[in-house]
Amino acid sequence: MTTLDRVKKNTCCRICRIDSQNQHTMHLFGLGICVGNYAEVIQNCCLVPILLRIGNSTIAVSRKWARGILVEEA
């Protein structure tokens, strides 16, 4: 397992665990970032938010929050 901020562009992964403050976790759930969901990293460049595709949605996640999301490559 690795953190979301280390996943390379165009890689699919499964969300395994979210280590975040309670308010951030609820916000991530509202965006569709939940344990067990699959996501495709469509942008992961330094100094900009990470872009994910989950289902038919594109979601931007800050690098700080991405460090608290543990994933495994699918």
C-alpha cells in the first residue's frame, strides 16, 4: 500500500484506508472518496492538487489530504 500522493498519473487504484481528521473524512465521503472505491489518477504533478476520476466524476484533492489516503494499485 502507498499514499495517494505517490501514485503516478494514469494509474488505477483502490482506496484502502482514510487517515484524516473527522471533518475532512466526511468531506471526502461526500465527494465519493470512500474505502473500497476505485479511482484513476489523471493528474499528479508537484505543487498542484491531484485529479482523480471516480466513476464519471473528476475530483481534485489537495496533496495534504492525499497523504492521508492509503491505496493499492488495481
